[in-house]
Amino acid sequence: MKEKIRVGVLFGGKSAEHEVSLQSAQNIINALDRKKYEVVPIGIDKYGNWLLHDPLHYLLNAADPKLIKLSASNRSVALTPESSGKLTNLATSDVSHYGNIDVIFPVLHGPFGEDGSIQGLLKVANIPFVGAGVLGSAVGMDKEIMKRILRDAGLPVGKFLAARSHEKITFRDAKNKLGLPLFIKPANMGSSVGVSKVKSEKEFKAALAEAFKYDTKILIEEMIEGREIECSVLGNEYPIASVPGEVIPHHEFYSYDAKYIDENGAGLEIPAKLAKNVIKKVQEYAIRTFKALNCEGLGRVDMFLKKDGSIFINEINTLPGFTKISMYPKLWAASGMPQPKLLDNLIKLAIERFKRDQKLRTSK
């Protein structure tokens, strides 16, 4: 009988998106086929401690997005350099007690999880992992660098300004260059955390203060009037795109609450009602974005479709949400790939990439 693949699901983390990660992990753990996989939940608390959990008892208040929390655990673990998946018990320094992990599924959103940090650690630990590598994760997370790369690749992006916490940026400058209203957000954050829509100088100052709570660099963007279209991408060397979906916000914009707390915060049109030629263009742009940013495994590309038919790339999410109301798995389900099959493919892609990279020479 074929042995089950041991999948370490890594979730939580030191990020303002910690609670989103808990919801995503729960959805993934529930969907993994137990005939194929042995699931090993590894929760990272808000202080950065890695804790081994029981697959049946890893969350508190699991059904309530507002109160969901990581369960306590006294099994503190780590992955060390060249451990090839052996979990170290930090209490005893024993590397044999918990067995080997075959592949890591990092269900981590935001800093310390989606920005190349954890990907670098997993590469040094010499273990396969789902999703983009160090570079793709880093440039996908930093919205300024992402937009510069996309612009250089000939992909349409909206006008933007970047500012660091030590630099002075005035309302007048932003208004003159980008118009009103405009959006202010942390450069390295997701899930609409720290994002504000600005219409006045008073709102501008408050928005700067809010965004700088989460990052030392912020992005100021023009508002693009258009439909919010999202497209999921899957693959390594030869990525494919899902059917597009449309987000129809019921709030002023697609906020954190609308994405993860309020199930009625936005309408999701899946698939989006688009002409065939527009669908083809959205899918083409999604794949071009994915490739330009050196992504692998998975990604969700968010765009704006204007009334004149023009499309602008908003951003890519290299570890998109996997909650029960998240677009990434829903778009693939609408494309004929239910979530268990989607997870099979993501794990397969992670292992294939690892085997490919193991063939590279590291010395002369």
C-alpha cells in the first residue's frame, strides 16, 4: 500500500492577517483527502513560535471569524537548515520524535509568510513547499516593486506614488498627480489591511497614519473606476488560468471585513459575465502577470475592467485566501476543479519543482 504524503500545514503567523490564515488553514485541512495525506498542522502564534497541533484540535471558536484563535500547544517545533523535513522538538532538540514532513503547505498571508521570508527558510531547510519561491513572493508582496516590474513588462497598471515613513508627502502633491479620490495602503500587506479611500486632506493625514502602522513604506494610488475582476492561476513552467470572477462590493470598497468577516460584504459573480474576448484577455493578463513576477504554484490576479474595455492590473496575491468565501478556490471550482483536486495539484506542483531544483549543481 502506498504511504500517505505527510503535509505540514503552516498557518497563523506574525501578521495582521493572522486570523485570515486560521480560516484558510481550516478550509484546506478539511479539504485534504485523508486517503492520500497525513495532515500535520503547525500553527505559528502571534509571537512567531511554531507549535505542533492535533488535526482535530488546533483552533478555538473555529466557526466565528471574529473570535477565531489558535489553540494552545506545548509542542514547540522548528525546521532547521538541511533538515529535509525533520521537525526539531525544541524542548529536547530531538529530530526523530515527530517524523519527517514530505511537503509544506504555507497557508500564511502577509509579512513573514507571503513575502519570501518563510520561502527562504523552507529552501534552506531543503523541503518542498507550495507556492511561489523567494523572489516571486517578495516582489508579489511589495506593491511598489510589483507595479514597476509589471509596467516594465508592458502590462497596464494605474498611476501610483510610493513614500517611506521618513519622507514628506503632501496632500497637494498626491492630489495633483493622482486626482481624487485616491487610495493609501501599506506597500507590504494584503487583505485590505491598513487601506483607506481618501477624498480630503483630513482623510489623507489619517490614512497615512493608518498605513504606516503596518509598514515603513506606503503606496498611494489613483482610483480606477471599473469592475473588479479576479482570475486564479495555477502551474509552474506552464501556468493555466481559471474562469474570471467579479467582486461586487456592498461597502465603499472591498475591505477586510467584506473579504473575511461579513459574508454579505460583497457579491461574487462566478463566473463573471464577460464577453468571450474579454475573458480571453483577462486570462492572458493573469498568466503574463504571473510569469513576469516569477511566480509558481498559485496566484490570484486582481484587475479593473473599465467601461471602455481597457484592463488595469491591480495586484497579485501569491498566497491568496482559502477561506470558505475566498475567490481563489471558488474560481477553480467553477472551472471544473473542486478543492480536493486543486490541493492535489498544488502539492504535486510543489514536489515537481523541488525535484527539478534538486538537479541543479551547487558546486563545480
